[in-house]
Amino acid sequence: MLNPLNQDQQDTIVELMNIGVGRAAAALSKLVQDEVLLSVPKVDFVDIETAESRFTELLPVALAGVTQAFDGFISGKAALIFPEERSLELVRIVVGHELTASEISELEQDTLAELGNILLNSCLATLANILHREIHTSLPEAYNGNRHTMLNLLCEQEDSMIMLVQVDFSLLQHELQGYLAFIIDLQTASNFYSALDEYLNNLLG
């Protein structure tokens, strides 16, 4: 069973992730030259089995996206996830419609990695900056696979704690949705809780 967060900690994470995805959306809007629409983040701490069940409800079997490892006051992996069938469409939006299908396919991995870098880094950097902590990220890696493969790729330990951040992001002129997930090593989870409590205590003066 995962350590539950209290309501203040949960509300704080939602607030911080909301700021992070808002900044990410602004950067993404410039890149794709389209308004990026975001839902309010829904944050849950779940185990692998629950996460896979949640993805089964939300997403098709074939997925594409980007993973990025991070370490610092917390360590783990972050993921940008969306239906695989929409990945080439997303790449086409970014690189332009004048390229051929084969050219777009060649650029797919690099373009997805860049998108993931923008979205995931914005969230992680916001979290670290507001909590006055340090976090470091590795180079992003694009991936394709089913739900089970993706979770195995993200969760190297069975007792990993998954901070599942459900953010529906869509483009105003295109039907495209995605989700973010942050897998936190349980050994660093106590650091996360401590940082949240310190932030809350400072707010209360």
C-alpha cells in the first residue's frame, strides 16, 4: 500500500503541476503555432497494477511518447504518453505539412523527444524551483509500445510509486490528447513529502 498524502500535500502538488503544465503549454503553443488547451491536472499516487488499469481505461493499446529520467531531491522517470496512431500527426504539426510522409517518419523520434523535453522539463523544473530543491534530467528518449511494455520501461522496481498526472492537453485546431506520468523511486519519496511540508509551513509563516 502506498503512503497516502494528506489533503494539503495533495492540493499543493496539483497547484504546482498546474503551474508546470501551464508553462509547458505556453512553450508548446509557440512551437506548434496553435493554442494548447489544458485540463486541470488530476494527481494520483498509485502502484503499477493500478496504473496499468487506469491506462486501460484512458488509452488505446498502442502508445507512443517520451521518457526522461531525473534525479536530485527525488529520482525516477517521467513520461509523456499519447496514442501511437496520433504521433505522426503531432510530428507533422510541429515540422510542417510541406514534408513528405517518409521525411516526417524519419523525424518522428527526434521531434517527439523535443516535445517531451519541453513538457516534462517544465513540470519538473517548476516543481524543483518552487520547492527550492535541485533536480537534474537526462536526455529524453522516444518510445513506442503497448501499456504493459511502457510501464515496465518506466518502473524498474516493482515497488515504484507512480505519480500519475492526468492532464488532457489538446490543440485548438487539432484533436490530440496526451497524459503525463511521473514515477518516483520510493527511497526518495520521503524527501518529496518533506519538501512539500516545508513549502506549506513557509506559506503559513
